[in-house]
Amino acid sequence: MTEGRVKAEVARELGLAEQTLHNWIKKYEESDEKGFVGSGNVKPENEESHRLNKRIRDLEEEKAILKKAMGIFARNPK
């Protein structure tokens, strides 16, 4: 642990079981920061799904904007 602190002390401070903290540290050491999915990192096997979900969200937002614009233009014909 950094600063010479023991796992038990850190786990107690965080309200975690020592084994949970140990597992997290082990996972971090084995896969570096990429082991912590959710901090902007996506597992390689989930990259395609993540990309497609983002594309869906973008298209849904675009559709909503276009729908709103159509409503505005329909109310104000020139």
C-alpha cells in the first residue's frame, strides 16, 4: 500500500472487507487502470456494444432535434 499503510487499516477506513480491497488491488496490478471499468475504460469485449449504444443515443438525440425543428417549421409556414 502507498505511504506504508496496511490493507487492513485502509479497508477499515473505507468500510470494506480486507479481502475486497485485496481483490481490487490485485485486479489493478494485473490489468493496470484498464481493470477499473466505469472510469471511462471499456473492456475489449464490450467496445463494439459500447460504440453502438453511443451511436444509438446520438441518433435518438438527432431525431428528437429534427422532430422539434419540423414542428417549428410546420407552425410558421412562409
